[in-house]
Amino acid sequence: MVSDRAPDREGDAARRDPLKRHLASVIANYRAEFGGGGDEAVRRDLAELLGVGGASPAVPPEPGIHESAEEVLAHFPKVVARCKKMVDLFRLVLKVAPTDATVLIQGESGTGKELIARSIHDLSHRRQGPYVAENCAALPETLLESELFGHSKGAFTGADRTTKGRFQMANRGTLFLDEVGDMSPGLQKKLLRALQEGELRPVGSSSPIKIDVRFLSASNKDLVDLTRKGLFREDLYYRLSPIRIELPPLRERGDDLLLLLDRITVDAARKCNRPEPPKLAPETLAAMGRYRWPGNVRELQNEVQRMIALADPGRPIEPRDLSPEIRAAGGA
Ligand SMILES: Nc1ncnc2c1ncn2[C@@H]1O[C@H](COP(=O)(O)OP(=O)(O)OP(=O)(O)O)[C@@H](O)[C@H]1O
Ligand SMILES: [Mg+2]
């Protein structure tokens, strides 16, 4: 009987698998430096180095599970947040980022969906690869199709050369499709096929191309509601949403509003060459705290820019300096 562990089979597997190949070369170097010692000794030393087996501590804890809130936040240097809802969300991101799982990010406009997509890429094993983003609401159907899937020369008038689509550009990296709920039915079908089969057909081409991308998408529309109304394919929704991340609106993040206000004000003052950020009167802060911020962090950024542009230098920002709808929320 031929053993499954025949040496030539193991050799083949090692050649096929880059990690095994790398380990094989580490072991060969180890042997060259420290002499024989036999397989058992090599295995024991490797296990000790990797912290598995024997008396060594068990596998290191997964990030985000045993870490304190401060440690979790440190993984997200570009995202200003501190509230429990965001820390819980970050723990989920830390769990799913290292996997290749497809993630759907939902949340109101301006809540930071794109920022979270980028963080998932940065925390994944694909971080050295490309991160490619496309906004499905920004282009008409035919243009978006060729942007995503590419086209071959002569596919349509003006296609004077073969062009790679976003899927191919994201090869070995991450592709993020924003506003995926705005995709036309025809493109939804094509996207579903590409995700199911791991390959795509550029516009005007008959030969399929294999793709290796981690797929992320986002929408500020409720996709379940769209599927109920027949505007979004249910099968595509399930493909996109093995993992769902829901960003809370700014009004549900408690004191994160003040943290963000502080950071945005400092950044905006620097950009406008103001020597220091403007001070806000207590009534101004109260009005901002009562406002619902339907446009979330983006709306807050716009409001701060407006304040800085319109305020008189040296005078604190009063409620009358705020946009009318925010002033109204403060009862002023
Ligand atoms: N927690 C945060 N900390 C710092 N900046 C943030 C945060 N959330 C959002 N932003 C900033 O607010 C702006 C809007 O964020 P982003 O584009 O990620 O939102 P979005 O949810 O994708 O919005 P839309 O639904 O309109 O596409 C960006 O400039 C982003 O950098
Ligand atoms: Mg966005």
C-alpha cells in the first residue's frame, strides 16, 4: 500500500504551497546552522518559537477579543471614536478583517462607511495589495460596466485599446463598491456571476478572466427593503452580506460628537491658516448636541468649515453663526 505521506508527495505539496516552501527553507537553514538533531528536535524548537504545544503559552489571543477598549481603538488611528457602539464595531472589524469574508457595510450617509472599508483592507493580509474603490451611483450603467469589468479593444465606439476594469486592478487586493444599492438590474446580474464564479468577462471579450479579490460593499439604502420592493436581487444581497457591519448614526455616539468636533476644528483651522481653532460658546455646543445630524460626520465637517469661514477671528462662535437648521435645534 502506498502511504499518503510518501516523501515525493510531501515534496510536491511543499513546492506548491509558498508557506510550506518558506518553512522548508527555514528548517534547512536551521539544520545548516545548528546541525542535525532530528525532526523531533526541529519540531519542538519550532513549536516553542511559534508558541504552540508543550509548556509554551497557547496561541496568542485574537486581536480585539481580549484587548481593552484603548487597545482596540489603537488599531484604527484614522477613525475618531470612543463610544461603546464604535468599540464593539471595531472588535467585529478586527475579527473579520484578517479573513477573506465578503462584508457589507451599512449606515446613513456620512457615517464613515468608506473609512471602515479602508480599515478592513489595512488590517487584512491583503494590505500590501491594491485597494480599489468605485462608487456605483456616480456613473451611468454602461460606463460603470466597463469601469468594473474592463473592455476589449473595439468593444464599443471609442474603445481604442483593451482596458482593465476595477476588478482586475484590485487583483490580490480589495475591491470596495460604494452605493451598491444603486446598481442597475443588468449589472447586479453580472456582479453576481463574477462573485459566484470568481471570474469575469470584460465588455466585448469572450474569454473569462480569473480574479482574486476580497470584496467589500456599502450602501446607505436598506438593501433588505430594496429586495422586498424588487429593486435589488435577493441572491446578490446574500452574496454581499455574509458579514454585515452597521455604522451607528452620529447622534447615537454620545460624546464622540465632541471628540470629532475637536479634531475637525483643529484640522480645518490649520487648513485655513488660522493660528488657532475657534472657541465655541456653550450655547453653540448645546445646539450642536441637540441637532440630529442627518448627514453625520460629513455634515459636521461642512458645518465646521462654514463656522471657520464666517466667524470673526478672536470672537467665540455663537449660535447665530450656525446653519439655520442647527440653530433651530438649539431653540435659538
Ligand atoms: N469616525 C470618524 N473619524 C474621522 N473622520 C470620519 C469619521 N467618520 C467619517 N469621517 C469622515 O467623514 C467623511 C465621510 O465619511 P465616509 O465617506 O467614509 O462616509 P460614508 O458613510 O461612506 O458616506 P456616504 O454614504 O455619503 O458615501 C470622510 O471625510 C471621512 O474621513
Ligand atoms: Mg461612501
